[in-house]
Amino acid sequence: MITRRTFLKASGAALGACALPAVGLTASAPKTVLLQCAWATKNIGDIGHTPGTLRFLERYLPQAKVILWAANTNAQVDAMLKRRFPQVEIVKGSLAQKDGAVQRAIQRSDFFLRGPGMGQSTDFMIYCRSIGKPWGLQGQSYFPDMITGEGGEERKALLNSAAFIYCRDSKTLAMLRAAGVKPPVLEFAPDGCFGIDVRDEERALNRLKKHGLEPKKFITLQLRTHSPSSPGVDDQRPQKLNPLHPTPENIADDTRRAKVYQDLIALWVKETGGKVVIAPEVEKEMIYNKKFVYDPLPDHLKPHVVNFDTFWNADEACSFYARAHTVICHEPHTPIMALAMGTPMMHTFSEFHSPKCWMFKDIGLEEWAPEFDRTSARQMFDILMGIHRDYAAAEAKVKKAMAYVEDRAKSQMKVLQGVIGA
């Protein structure tokens, strides 16, 4: 775990190095930050990055104007963002469109901030470099092939041209440092989703009522399966995280992991009499979690288990997770939202999906982040019951971790403030 003292010492030095106003700007001129985010609408994690990062900007850089380049939203997400951040300008479109809405927004901004994510996109780096626009990364994770293989040296050179890079996990941070990536600032800062505070109380309360759920008397879970992200679309990445045609080994993994969750459900129901909600982070998992987790359950357990029949937005999910006892998920952003709402969590991770799983270790919650394939249902249940038996202590642990997250986010925003001379 990166200590607070180590982080503050490094970021303080970086802030001193970046404190001068950008060339051509006066200290009193209003500054504009363009945030690229809002990656998708079929995954509440991809939705949640945006309001969380905007909340960090609002709190720690209130004097700046913010433009959001929304990569992919819908009417429901747009309405949520406008309710919570009415002053934020939203633009949509492609960077490739010459003199389009996106290019014009970048040109009239003082800084380009790439929001939290996982991937190898470099088009924004190349464009910003071509027009002399300073840019930085907030809450990034990378697989090793970002800096290895064909084009790896060119991508490292692009990374070195950033004003700062903040990795959301220590493994990505160590990998970039070992590879010789050396922008002015290369440090750890949390995934922007940790900053989320949007709520939809009405929808969440209606959902609780519909399924007969009582606050703090149910847990939630979701399995990530080897299944396509969209019908008919294959995953072109080398990792094949969402294959169009799962292999027999993929299906065996899904079946084995689902059995662990089924056994965990049985242990929870037997010990507490509480309910279990299969609550989706990703829309496509609704049918697969029903197939692999819910349908094979014995008949005597099914009355205790709720399998959602409709997807939701991040604001409703937050209001719902605020009332859960504990949130358990194979994906990472459902647990992040739970923590932001003050609710204990468990991230049953598989590092195959990316090094972002280490986020929870990095903020002091390693014991709540067991590796899926090395942890039995009984061991997961022991973690869950540790939370259950002293719930007040678990809530205090959440509060401590979130205070650490907030401190790191504040430090990162101070560095951004220094870079743009705000």
C-alpha cells in the first residue's frame, strides 16, 4: 500500500514543479478543463466514472470551467449529469471530425484530462501534442501491451509527453515506472468513480418495495462471465475478455465460479435468513447470471434470491447500495459505488480482467478483495461474517478508506491546478 506520507511528499514536489501558469495565460484568467469520459451506458461503472470525476473537479477546482466530452451517453445519463452538474458543458462527437465539436472544445480549453479507464487509445495524445495542448491521465490502468510489442516505444514517448499520469492501481504504476515512463508527475490516485454522489431515491425505494427488500438485510452480488459485450460482436483485444464464442475452458470457469457464489448464497441464507440480490454492474450479465447463478439454485433457496429483470442507472444503483448490508461483485465498480455510499463490500477479483483489481489493496481494503479462484465459498463467507458480526467497525473501515481516497483526489487536483495556473 502506498502510504499517505510518501504520496504527499511526491505530489508536493510535483506541484512545486508545475505551479507556474501555462505559457500565454495570466494567473487571473478563467481556466477551462476538458474531461473525456462517459464511456458507455450498459455498464454502471462506465457511467459512474463521470459524475465521480466531475465531483472531484467541482470540489477541488471550483474556479475552473469544465467541458465534458461524453464518449457515449443516453437520455437518462444526460439528464442525471445535468441535474447534478448544471454548469458543466457537454459535447459529443468524434475527435477525427476536423473542426468538429470535440476539436473546437479542446482548442478552447486550457487542459485535456482523460478520465478513468482501461485501454490503449493514443489519438487524444497525438492530437493534443499536435496543437500544443497540455494533457494528463486520471485514474488509468494499463495492460503490459501498452508499452510492449509493436509500437510500444512510440506509446511510451507519448506517455512521457503528459503533464501528469495518475494510475488507479499500484501495479500499473510500477509497470510504467519500470519501463522508464517519466512524465513530470507519475503517481497513484483513485479511480474517479470513488467520487460519485448521484442518487435516485425514488427509483431505488420502489425497487426495494417491489422485491420485498429491507434495508441492511440483504447482500448483492454479480458474476462476470466470459460472454460477448454485445450480440454478434467479438472482442478484438488480445486478452479476449468478452469473447463472442466462449471456449469450453471459459464456460468451465463461469460454471465453477458461479458454484462458489451459489454456496455463498446458501451459507448466508442459512446463517442470517437474509436475502440476496443479483444486482448487475453490466447489463449483459443479467442473462448470464440468471443462467449460471440463479437458475441452478435449489428450489428452497430461490425465494431468498432476487434476480433483477430491468437494468438501472448509476444514481439508482448508488441509492440501492446505500441500503445494502454488503455488496459483493466480480466487477470492481459496484464495490466502489458501495464504498462511496458508506457500505462495506467485497471484490472477488480475477486479475485476468485487468490490474484495476488492486485498487482496493491500495486504499487499505486488501482483506475485502479475495482472489476468486483461490478463495472458497467458506472463506468468502468468513469475510462476510466478519463484516456482519461487527458492522459498526466495518462501516468505520469504509470511512477510513474513503478519507484516504479523498485526500489523494485532493492532491491530484492541486497538481492540475498548478499545471493550468488556476
